[in-house]
Amino acid sequence: MSTLRRTKIVATLGPSTDHQPTLVAMIRAGVDGVRINCSHGSRDDFIRRAWQARDAAATAGRHVAIVYDLQGPKIRLHEASGRADLGEGDQVRIVGEPGAKGAKDTLVVDWPGVVDAAEPGTSELVIGDGAPRIAIAERTKGALVGTCVIPGTALPRKGAFLTHAQVTQMALTDKDRTDVRTALDAGVDFIALSFVNAAEDIRELRGEILGSSVRIIAKIETLSAIDHLEEIIDAADAVMVARGDLGVEAGVSRVPLLQKRIIQAANERGKMVITATQMLESMIDAPEPTRAEASDVANAVIDGTSCVMLSGETAVGRYPIEAIGQMASIALAAQDGVTPLRAEGGTPDEGRTTAESVMGAAVLLAREIKADALVIPTETGGSARAAARFRPRRPILALCSDADVARQLALEWGVIPEPLHQRPAEPIDALVERCLLRAQRRLGLPDGARVVLTSGPQVATPGATSLIAVHRLGATG
């Protein structure tokens, strides 16, 4: 029981994972979800990788969630922009149209609105992960003029970020809308929305997926999102601490405390939270992480993040399987440092739903009697998520009649999804017996082990959990 890892792992797919045996090995090593980055590749690539992930998960015998990560209004240097080796103090001209001719000191940004969106004296154009960095000094006719404050090399198609941009458009671009349709065709479990600024962005995406069970992840990577953090978390199903672009805009020094704030806010609202970007970055080229990276992952786990995510380490790295193994080992070693959320008390007036209060009582009971597990039959996954909110040290076995729900729950902290198909007109006693037998087999519990089982007045009634019972395995009654 002590070897069950509670913090989940998301791995980004890419060229390094296209070899199917590698992907199967990664899942067996501990992958709970895969990320498809819509900033790179075509519709065919996205669908192919989604189905490869489904096949690999089936081969490995595990539930694995698929996350489609939308590009959002990300800007890049245009392919017409030549290589520019910029030194500190160099003056740089920036245009947003490839037809605007210029010398070597002109950068062409693939965004016609860049000139109007910038705030001279405040905005900075940041290339890549932070270098080069150009402070915008003035706006001239059809161009921006700035000074390089951090040296570096600007290359065509390199990602860019304009800080303090005055952008009125929603976070959902035309490309995103196309990718959403692809995601629905591929049957994904989560869609991550990039560069969220306010709750309205989440509502816009939700309008695009009406009738679907897909859940929405809000990526927190702008200062505007920080300003509207609580309302964004309330509107979304989950959030991601997207430390790359957040660090570009807010500054690297602010990221650690912002990360803690986002994780805490998500946990308080019972929402899943993913911590991402450069977690084991050195493992793109090295077979083991640095000590600093191990500490970074461990601190995110101790703070209560639901998931940790790997990007280039698995997408293009030389050691994708080893990266998963290291991440799993670090998360497992650090999880005893997670402080359980107070389960006692708590009423709907204090921010908890009735279902969450009931599950809080179940978690508290399991802790007081030293139960070996919480066993939760669930139709929609809501009861299992409500239990996960309290970060109990006991495993949460979610018995799911719906495969989509099981895959989504694969990313919830401490939740072990397990299929349990319902039988028509099955008596409640028979259902309880099947639940207990499944729990004993799945968790490897001995006869005599005690579990806390929850259920509703009617089987498969969403949100109707109201019964909490203690059962001893291998015994009747």
C-alpha cells in the first residue's frame, strides 16, 4: 500500500515517443496522462498520437488520460525574419508584417497587431524562454523600436511573447477552434486552454464543446490570469501552472511563490492542478536529473499539486522512459510531506458543496479508524474528486461504469480508477459485495482489512452520495 504514488504524471508526446514500444514502456513506468501539444504538428499528427496513446494504454493495462494543449494566441518570429545575434544595448526594429522590408536589425513577428498591442516604455518582446529580451522604447509608423536588454539569438519561427500587451481578443483563436474539433474527433479527455486572461475565456471554450464530456484545463501563464485567478479556477475543471510563459511575463523570481499560490487556490476549490515546464529539463540529454530539479519536483508534490508534467524531456529527449521513472520515484518519496486538507467541519457556506462535505466525512472516518482505503462507486467522477480534495493518505479506489470517467480520474490526486460495470436491477447488497471484492483484488488487501465505502440512495445517481459504511474485507456485514 505504501508504494502507491498519489501525485500523477503527464508526459508530452513527440518524436521520442512515436516508437510504440517506448510509449508502452513509459506508461508502465508511471505515465497517467499524455499531452499533445497543438503548437507543433498537423491534424493527422494529433490524431495519430492520440490513437497511439490509446493503444499503448490498452497494451499496458492502464487508464491514461489524453490532454490536448491548444496553442492559443502564441506569437512567433516570422519565417521571413532572419537570424539576429543581438547583444546588450543593440537597437532593434520590430514589425508585424513580412512585407515590411528592413535590414538585419529588423525582427518580423508573425502577428500583424504586435505594433498596436505594445506599450512603449513598459512592454518587452521576449524570444524563446527569455533570451533575447527587447525593451520597447517607442512606436513609429508601422514599427516598434527597442533596445536589447538580455542578449541572445533570434531565429525564424522561434516563439515570442509580448509582455503587458493590450490584447482585446479572446484566448481562443481560429486555429484553436480547428484543433478543438480535432480533439473531439480524437476522443480526448481534457483540453488545455492557453493564455487564459479571465473566466470568460473558459466559458467561450465550453461553448465550443457543448454535449461533450471533455474537461477544460485553464493554463495560468499571464499576469491577467493571476489577477483573476479565483474566478478562472471556479470556471474551469482544472488549472495548469504553466511556468514557462508565466516566468517570461512575471519574471523568473516570482514564479515559485505564484506556483504555490495557484496550487493552494486550486486545492481549496477542489480542482485538479498540474505543475509544468522544465521540471527535469536536464534529462533531455542526461540519464538522471540534477539535485535542484529533484527538489523542484518534490516541492511541487509537497505543495499538493495533482500532477507533474514533462515536456521536452519526453517529447524530444533522449531518455523518455528514464525521465518517467525518475519523476515517479521523486513523487513517491515526497508524497508523505503532503499536508491533508482539514476534512472535519466545512459546510456549503464555507465553499464546499454538500457532496464534498459528505466525502469530507468519509475521509475523516477513514483516517480515524485507520482504514486501508476509500472505495467510491461513481458515475460522473464527482465523488472521487471530492474525496481527492482532502488529500487523504488512504488510496481512493474509484469504481467507474464509464471508461471516459475512468480516464479523466487517472489524473486526480490519489485516485485509482477501476472499471465496474453495472448490472440491470442488481440489488444493492450484491453491488456492495462486488465493490469490496474488486477493491481487495485491485489494491492487494488481505482478509480483515477495513475500507470505507460510499454510495448513494440510488445506484448511478450523479451527486447523490449520502451513505458511508465501514466494511471488513472477507467478512459479511
